[in-house]
Amino acid sequence: MSPCKDRLAISALTLLLAVNSVAPASAADEPPALDIAGAMRASFKDKKQATLARLEQDETQRLCSAPGGALSPADASRIVEINRATLAGPSDGVYLGDHTAGERVAMTGSGLQWNDDPTKPNGGNCYACHEMAAKELAYGTLGPSLKHYGKLRGASPQMLEYTWNKIYNSNALVPCSLMPRFGHQRILTEQQMKDVMAYLFAKDSPVNQ
Amino acid sequence: MGRWLACLGLAAALVSGAARAADATEQALDEYRDMFGDENPAELWELRGQALWTEKRGPRQADLTACDLGLGPGVVAGAYAQLPRWFDDTGRVEDLEMRLVTCITRLQGYSEAEVLARRFGDGDKKSDLEALSVYIAKASSGQPVNIPLRHSAEQRAYALGEAAFFYRAGPHDFACATCHGDNGKRIRLQAMNKLSDAEGARRSYTQIPAYRTSQGEVRTIGWRLYDCFRQQRLPELRFGSEVAVGLSLYLARNAEGGVMAAPSIKR
């Protein structure tokens, strides 16, 4: 056997040993990382307007998906920063619309589900989580009570802007808030958000009775 | 149904506060349950399920009594309280409905598509899977949920189910955890349970399958997940997908130690 052939044989043996010693150890110590996004994609199918594209997470959704809700201070700041950058006030500077129309938005829970008619306006479903007008008893408690919202807080420019921002993109104020980002995600139109604002602030709105 | 609505309407008219309205809803439901005494309309599904289990049907004219639900061929008693679980013969983790589809296709010779065409009952078009699920779940009534996660595939399915439970997506940023992340909160008047913890998971999981008064149908965990994702504004959850199995295993494991009380009566 020539020296050259010996060296080749030794190299091949070394390579074999290296592969043998590394591969089983890594497989045992590190199971493949959980690919939740891939699993979600594989586990759903398009249905009418609810397409697979809806499973793709933006950065906020990804950071807000840790089991148990764990969130580092750095990620919390990051979420507020990227969502603040999306905020936009009403195009004509007028915050308040029609409170009667706003009540309809607050009461309506349909919109964007695959069984909903996409030609109809989406609801805001505020009552699913918030107490609002005293007369409506069927309210949820996931969010704080908004009863007498304007009566208690007044309608200063700061309060109007704060409330608009909260509706437009809740994560600009509270990272990983449970509340949908109604303006940023185009769930509600600008006019619908103005109408909900009026429902919260108008003196003659049922919310303030 | 009419009596139920009248009962709810009367109860709602008698109260003023919303918390009391919520209590009244629960109370009306209790009264509705009392009207049936120990009976539950789900018994009709149970009887039909029992017949479907023992009748010779399908291209192969076979019954399902050779079906192994995890405790050996034909053993129904206590099987549901230990599902989902790993099955050697299919090489995967299966929940009750997946296992039933496995048995129906293998033993009776129906195609999966035929079985799933009527997965969810609707009026006169009743679901065989829902009937069989009630029959089998009822045979675990009184048994503690027991999900030891011995197989590595079960552990992986649990981890996937947990990640899916907290996965926020869609136009509303909803995850399962958005609504099921706390005990004692309500959506409108509906009380919600924290399904990531034993207390809340036991309270919810042990009641399903359930007869739904609002639908006049019996619904399983599989339907519950399918319909929750609709409300999350996400696309349709595929039957037997890894997220579907993972989530039902996640909920079952979290409910471990809870005593099965299905079928129950729900709103």
C-alpha cells in the first residue's frame, strides 16, 4: 500500500468517526426546533376570505406568542416602538362621528370570519369585552369598563388623541394588548372609528347616560 | 328549544345588573338541565353511536368491535379518558375522532372522504362521528383524565399544541389564549376558562362532547377547535392535522385528573 493511499484511508476513517460521533449526539441532545409557523401552515386550508396568508405573523404577533405570555423588557419596548410608528390620526383632524352609528359598530360581532359576508361592514364587537352603555347588560369583562367614558374623562384634545390611538393600534400603548388593532389592521374604517369615538365621548351617547 | 328560550327570557327580565344577567344565563341553563333531570338529549346520539359500533356496515360489512381505542380491541370503557394517544399501528398520535376514522376506514372499508363528508351534524343530516364520539365518551364518564405523555411523539404533540394555543395571528391578532387566558372573565355573558391551567382546563374539557342547546346538535372537541379558529378569523383547521391533534392533546393533558362528565348540556 502506498503512503498516499494510507493517508487517504486514514482521512476517510477520521471523517467516518467524526460523522459517527457528532450526528447521534446532536440528534439526542437537540431535537428539531418546534416549527410552529410551518405546522400552522400545514394544518389549515383556505376558506373563503380567511386564507392561509392570515397565519403569517407580523413581528408584533410573533413576539406576543410566547407560551404563558412571557415578554422581555426589550421586546416590550420594541413592540411599542414599531406599533407607535403606525399611528395615524383622522385624515381631516375630526375625531368624533355619529354615536348612533358607533353603537352599531360596538354591538356588531361579525366581520372577517369565513362565514361572514365580506360585502357588509365589519363590526368592532366592543361589547364582547367591555361594559359601555348602562342599558346593555350582555357585556364581557376581558377589558376594562368603559361606562360613562367621556363623562368621567372629559373630551380634551389629549384624551381624544389617546383614545383614538388606543382604538387604532392598542399595541402602541400596551405591548401584546388583547385588543385588536382596529385601524392598523383595517378591521374598522376611519369613519367607523370616528363613530365609536362619538359613542364614547358624546354627551348624549348612551355610554354617558 | 322554545321552553329554553322562554326560560332564559324570563330569567333575564328579572335581573338588573349584568353580572346577575350572566348568573341568570347560567341559572336558566341549570333550570333547563333540571327539566331533563338525569336525561340529556345527547342520549339519542349515544344510542345511535352504540348501534353504529355494533352493526355490520360498509363495503366490508364489518362492525367496529375490533377497533382498538388504546386499551385493546373492543375496549370502550375508560378509553376516551386516555385519548389522544400514540398508536403503534398507525405510527401517530390520534384523538378520538381520528381513531374512529382509522377504524371505520380499515375495518368497514369506507373512504376517509365519505366519513368526513358528514363530520358535523346539521338538522336531518346527522354525523356518525358525533354519535360514536358520544357513545365512547360516555363510557369514560366518572373516569379521571389520564394523559401520561410517555411516548416522545405525544410530548412533541403537546409542545406543538401549547405553541398553537399561544399563536397570535390574523387581522384580530387572536390566539386561543386571548379568550381562554384567564378564569372568571366573560365574553358577552359567556364565562371563560383559563385552559392552560388545570383548574380551567378540567372545568371545560371534562364536559365535552356536549349537547348544544343553541344548535340542537352534539359537538366534540374537534368541532370546538374548528369553530374557535373560525372566530379567530383564521382559515379552516384541517381534520387530523398536527395542530388539531396537538391542541386536543394539550387540553386533555392540562385537564389531567379532572373527572370526565361528558356528554354535558351547553348553551
